[in-house]
Amino acid sequence: MSSSASSVVNGGISFWYADDGLPAVREPLSGDASADVVIVGGGYTGLWTAYYLKKAAPFLRITVLEQKFCGYGASGRNGGWLYNGIAGRDRYAKLHGHEAAVRLQRAMNDTVAEVIAVAEAEGIDADVHRGGVLEVATTPAQLARLRAFHQHELSYGEKDRELYGARETAERIRIADAVGSTWTPHGARLHPVKLVKGLAAAVEALGVTIHESTPVTEIRPKHAVTPYGTVRAPYVLRCTEGFTASLKGQRRTWLPMNSSMIATEPLSEEQWAAIGWSGRETLGDMAHAYMYAQRTADGRIALGGRGVPYRFGSRTDNDGRTQAATVEALREILTRFFPSLAGVRIEHAWSGVLGVPRDWCATVTLDRSTGLGWAGGYVGSGVATTNLAARTLRDLVQRDSGQGGPTELTDLPWVDHKVRKWEPEPLRWLGVQGMYATYRAADQRERLHPGTESSRLAKVADRVAGRH
């Protein structure tokens, strides 16, 4: 191995901040205040919500409260996948009918273009490259799942999706043992931190007040409580995703699932020539414990997956520090996909949390009796979904306040969806640890014993997870 664990920049929030620099921190709240809308959380969900509300109703006094700085959480640590996946679509099809889920999928397809268009309009250069999403299979069982997945996506109206065999896959990216892939144009690579910084600046320029270093400890009707004072507003919107468990009374609402990433050193032209990847697609696979990757604007590979999936008591880390075993596990995926990169240096490793509801369904809600709203539970598909959630929250607030009526977005099936809480500890910890250990074992079994049937272990894990 050419790089030791000690040479890896570990944590420091994420590679994206090492690349673009930490932002200058905005002033904390200085005492009690009032607003028309208070938004708790300065990540993508909160900032997009502030953006669309202020654009729709410039007279609104909107305050964003962020415990660290805008983009400190998942918005500044993710894989930079702007794509059309949404958590819970199949369940919504069962609950509300297939056509309702098709409308949700169509809205997500449009959301990819919406994010790109707003970034351009606001002058945000987030290294966006719209190369679509390529998801690959490297075993017979994965190929069977890939073909079923491809057909399933077509059934939700995605007519421009393409299915490739081994040769066509290699023409895009040369991945060892790849036997097939599916590609959708509804995806783009981006630099997460450049997007969140630009969005925060755009929101502030519109006249929204942002207070950083201001942790909210409790949300109740018309009140967002912080150590520095309470902000009172008719609408209090919770946009805290993986950090929701830290709020009073929310410990079991969404589970903070840990995801980890590595970034290589910049690759040489010769190394890229050996790999291909000239289309700069975002890259995923059909493993049960799946990976996700992108080719960065400065010529690195940023690759992620599950490391230590969950910390007891719904705890979250601070700076994104990642266990050495997780770094090595991600390196193993990298070199299994691209054997020619066996000696490449890993320069950065980091982790972050995403929000997982008990039924794995993303939701948007506004309780009209209390003025409390929330959006999240994206289960790792938040880069685009946050934008759709924010526009939906905008429409819900406008409808409730008499500024607008029902819209296509307020009628989507994820609006006002209710889900039970996660189990208490230690059941929560045991369940999640066991689930991911089982997924990894299923992947290992499929690699060692090739066959077209998915491992039964994965089906057991799915039942434990509540995904089916």
C-alpha cells in the first residue's frame, strides 16, 4: 500500500471543505426575536426553503437558525450526487396508487434540472456536470437485480433510461468484472460545499436572516428555543435531517445513519485513460451494501459507502473522523472496481449522518393546527430531494397562510405521511448493526458463490429494516 492511514486527512468535516475552505461564521442569535417563519437547520432543506419562500413572498421575515454553520451536516459531506432517486416511492405506490408515485417520480426528475437552473441563475459555480447516473452490476445476482431495477424504473415513466451489457458499460467506465449497467440522464455530479455556500449567500442577499453557532434545543408551536434566546413565529419548520435526534422529544423520530467517504489524490491522465469515465457520470452499484462515487472536477475519485452505520443512542460525530477499518473497506471497493489504482494515495476520509425514518420514506409535513412543519428522512438521496421538499414546504405554508391554494406539489403522496418511531435502545443499535452486517455477508456470499438469485440473507435484512 502506498499510503498509510496516518497520511490520510481524516475528518475535518469533509474533503469538500478542505478543497473549498471553511466559511466565515455568521453571528449567533443575540436574544429573543420574532419572525414570520423560523427555519431550524442551515443545510440544503432549510436554505432551499428560505430561498423559495422569500422569492414567493418577499415581505416575509424569515430567520434560519443553524447550530454550527450552514452546510456543516450532510449538505457539506455528501457524495455530490444530484439525482432523481427518492426514498419511499414504492411504499407510496402501495399506499396511494401507482399513478401518485409516478407523479412523485416525475417531480423528482424535474428537480434535477431545477437545481441546475437555479444555481446558474444565482451565479453559483458548483462544478456541476450533468452526466447522468450509471449503476453497475459485477456479479450474476447483481445483474439480475439490475435488470429488475431497470424495468421497475421504466414502470414509473422513466422512458429515457438505458440498459447496457458488459461491452457498453466498459465504453463508459472500465470497471473490473462489470457485467452490465443501467443509466439515467436524470443526474449530475456537483461539489456539495460550493452549492451550499452559494445557496446561503443567495438566501442572505434576498434578505433572509441567518444565525449560525445557534443550536436549537427545543421546537414547540410558535417557538424555537436556543441558549441565546427564543425566536417566535407562526411557522416553525424543522429541517434538521440526521441531527433531528438531538432535539427535545425527537430521539426516536429519525435514525442518524452514518455514511463514510474517501477521496483519492488527483489521478494522472494515464490513469484516467485506463479507466475511461469521460462522461463523468455519478457511479453506483447493485450491491446490498452499495457504494457511490463521482469523478471530481479536479480529477479525483470520491467514493462512499457504509462504515460504522450507527452509534448507540442516536449519537452523531462532530468532525467526521472515520475509523481506519472503514477507510480500508472503501479503498478495497475502489481497487476492486479499478485494479490499476492499487497504489493510488487516499488523501481524505470523512463521515456524516443522514436521516432514516422507520419505514425509510422521505416526508414533507405542515401541521396546520400548530404551524409546525418538517421535511427530511431522505435516506441518502437528499441532494435533489431537499429542493423538492423545500418547494413543497413553500406551497404548504402559502396555502395555510392564505397566500396560495393547493398545488401539484401539495398533492404529492409524501405530503403529511406519518410513520412510527424507531425502537428504544438497545434494540435500535442491535437492529441496525445486525442489518448491515447481514447485508455485507450477503454481498460476500454472492461474490464467492456466483448465481442469479439474490442471497437470502439480504431478504432477512430487508425485513429487519422494514424496507419491504
